[in-house]
Amino acid sequence: MDLDLRKLRYFVAVADRLHFGRAADDLHIAQPVLSRQIRALEQDLGTPLLTRDSHGVALTDAGRQLLADAGPLLASAHAVRRRVTVAARGGQRLMVGFRAGIAVTPAVRLFATQHPSVIVDVQRIEWDDQATMLLDGRIDVGYVRLPINEAGLHVTPLYTEPWVAVLPAGHRLAGKDQITEADLAGEPLLWHADPSTQPTRRPHPNAGYLVRGVDETLEHVAAGRGISFLARSATVFYSHPEVSYVPIPDLAPDQVCLAVAASRTSPLVDDFLTAAQATTEITAECGNSAMWQLAGDAISKHG
């Protein structure tokens, strides 16, 4: 029997809340209806997914596995609906997501020589939404930075990029040619909500401010609230009069990758991936003032 996506959505709501009443409110359905749908899903799969007792609701081992698999599956179904809606409006469109500091233009220009009638939109993405936006179809291709939850995705390494320390302009190490992480021992660090996104190997005190993107990072650093680390391309695309960037070569480099949803099959997506790989060297050298000339040369060679 095929898996019923509506029942699956109901299960995810209960699994997230671990409470039938609150999940029913979120879904705008009556609690008895929700309970029946969960029981029906358990019958379809032939195994209990949740335990219910006086202590509350808990996931079984099978329930935990289903919850892990449900996200990419539901996102893929949502992406299909989104693409059908776009296609019904007429015309062809490709949405390319990119992390801050990654130059998409060389690949877009090369892709346009093969598909001049296709509209290519670009959208900046952050570390915490890069996988979600690929899975739910908001973007078709993503220039992502590791780490990323690769469940339901095809991720292809593209290039690496060195890190720079982001310091207040008046910091004792501002203006140095380069430093080591040991030089920053004990400095308060501006954390992302997910510590795995930090490239640090040494412990740093938490500055107490959660940052999500480059703009927030620069503002907090400029205010003297802590230090941070960004990929080298930040020095080209982002500047702040009260922030200093200093190379820190002893950190393992940042990995930039191309990512698509594993369920996504499209000749257009394949051609964009080819264009992105063909222009990798140009994209990687986004700090080079001659990059746009290189981009033009590459397009003429592939035209």
C-alpha cells in the first residue's frame, strides 16, 4: 500500500508536539479525527509509531525512523506542487540559491548561452535553511556551505575557501598579515544556533549573541561583542568601517558544494550543474579583481 501523505503530515505534527491535542489544534482538525488517522497509518505500516500512556506520548523506534524520513518526503511532494504551479503560469524558470560570498554570475551567464529563454532567479540562503529550501522546491539548485544535512540531497564538492577572523577595528590583532586561532584564545565568539557551523577547533567563550547571517555578524563584531570567522569571500562582498578581516590559515578551509534534491530530475538543472562546474575556478577566485574578465573568456570558450 502506498504511503498516504496526509496521514504522514498528521504523524509529523504529533511527533513534533508529542501531544495529540496541540497537534490537532495546529492542523485545525478534531483530536478524535487525528487519533483515527494515526491509528490508520500504524495499521498501514504494520507497526506502532507512538506510545500513549499516563506519562504522555513518545515515539517508538519505528516512529523515530519514520520521522527522520518524513521531512524529505513531504518536502519533495511540496516541491512537485510548486513546480507544477510555476509551469502552469507559462515559461521556464530556474531558482538558484547561494550562500553569502559565492559568485553565481559566471555559471548563470554560461547557462544563458545554452538556454537564453530560461529565466534564472537567484536567492541568498542562510546556513539553517539551505537544505529545507532545496527539499521543498523553493530553490532548484543551491551553492551551499558545509555542514548541511544531506538527507534527501545530492551534494557535490565544488571548491574550498580559506577563513578569515572577523575582529573589531580596534582589536589588538586587527591589521595583522595573518594570525592563528591560538592568538585568539579566550576571545568571546559569536555563535550560530548550530555550533557545528563554526570552524573553530579550540574552545571559545560564548559571546551570548546568536547570529544568522553576515550582516548580523558584522554589526555585533563592530559593537565589540565578540569575534567571528567568515569565508575569505566576505572580504570582497562585505565591508564595515569598524571591522577588520585577518587571514587565519590554520583553520581547515570552508567547503563550498553544489546541492540538489535527490528527487529532482530536470535537464535544465543538469545543464546548470554542468555550467557551475565549468566555471568553478572563476567562482572560487571571487576575490580576484579580474574574475569578470575570466568569466567572459570562459563563456566564449563554451559558447
